[in-house]
Amino acid sequence: MKATIKSWLKRGRQRRQDRQVSQAELENVRRFLERFRAHYIGVDLIRVGGDGDGGYLLPDCLADLRYCFSPGVAYQADFEKELSDKYGIRSFMADASVDEPPIADENFHFIQKFLGAHTDGAFITLGDWVAQSIEVNDGGRLLQMDIEGGEYDVLTFESAEFLSQFS
């Protein structure tokens, strides 16, 4: 009986500690939301690329964009197709796991490479890819990246100044 009570008390203490951690996490989320709201700019959103996978909500300000860089295309290009059809935006796509984009379009430009933190073999950096694809300061750019966790390597490698060139 004594062992059972000790075990029950130990579980109770652990539950209280878990609750305290959860409260701390909730407080962190609350502080983040307060900071986010202070800098939030309300804009209308549009859905581009369909209702399922491959569709994204974007600010309704695509008129000034000329280019989309879209690594990780695989077998889905509804997003890029809609950008081409509705807005005349040229999409540069990269994915070493497929031979070509899943849809043909005159505004599609494809390289069979993975995006990464270095240019070597099957990999290319975002900076090198953009430099090979368009002239410097040649119009507005959009980056749509879904590369299964590789985003972190890419984004931490490129400079903030370079990344600020994307809408």
C-alpha cells in the first residue's frame, strides 16, 4: 500500500510539472501572438493552386510579380500553372527526384536539381539558381518552397538581404 501511495504521489507531481511546462509554453505562444499582432498588416488573401495539396493562400498582390521560384515540384504544379495562366508569371522549378515538370507550360523553366546549402552535383543554392535564371533586379519574385524540411538549410544559408528580394 505504501508503494502504491508513493507511486501515486510521484505521478501527481509529474502531472503538475507537465502542467507547469504546458503553462509556460502557452505563455510563450501568447507573447508571440501579441508581438505578431502588433506588426500585422491586414491584406486580402487569394488561394492559388487548387483546394488540396499544392494550393496556397497568398496576399492578393501578384500583379507586380514576374517570377516564381518553386523548388520541390515533384508531381504537382497546379500552383505554378495558375500563376502562369492568370498572372503571366514565369515559374522556375527545381527537383532532382523527377525528370520534368508534371505539366507543360511555356512559362515553366525546370532544372533537375535539389535546392540546398551548397552547389555541388545534384544540389544548387537558391542564390546560384536565381543568378542562373534571371537578371539582377529584373522584377518581382515569389518563393514557394516545399522541400520536406530542407527549407531550413536553404533559408539559413542565404543572406537576409538576398531573401528580402522575394515577396
